[in-house]
Amino acid sequence: MRGSGQLASFMKVPVLARQAFSTPARRLTNKVPEAQKLFQADNGLPVHIKGGTGDVVLYRATMTLTLGGTMYSLYWLVFASFPHKKE
């Protein structure tokens, strides 16, 4: 019988799901106090770059895209505000 193998594997799903989401299966450590120490340290850096190089790269990429998009929008606004030659 071909269907009985599929039924048996289907019956294992609740057991596997319970094991995956049970507390003893995963030990999570609380990293919030470490992050609080990092971000509350008085080292003269703005909070958006206290996380390290990754934060600096993400901040600069965001600012570049924001300024680029603003300039692009202003260009098309100025372009659309002047009359065009009809050929």
C-alpha cells in the first residue's frame, strides 16, 4: 500500500513541530544588556553608527539613495515645469 507510508510521515509532523518549538530544544541567550551597554556608551558617536562598520555602510548607502532620489525628483520637476518644443 502506497498511501500508508505517506500517512505515517504525515503523522510525524506534530511531533517534529513540538520538538522544534519546545524550550529545551533551543537555548537562547539574552543579548539585550550587551547591546544596551554598546548604545548607551558615551563615546561621542551618533547612535546610528555605534553598531560598527555595517551601520556606517548602511547609513551612507541610505543617505546616498535618499539624496540621489531627491535630486532625480527635482530634475524631473524642473524639466516638466518648462515648455517643450513641438516638432
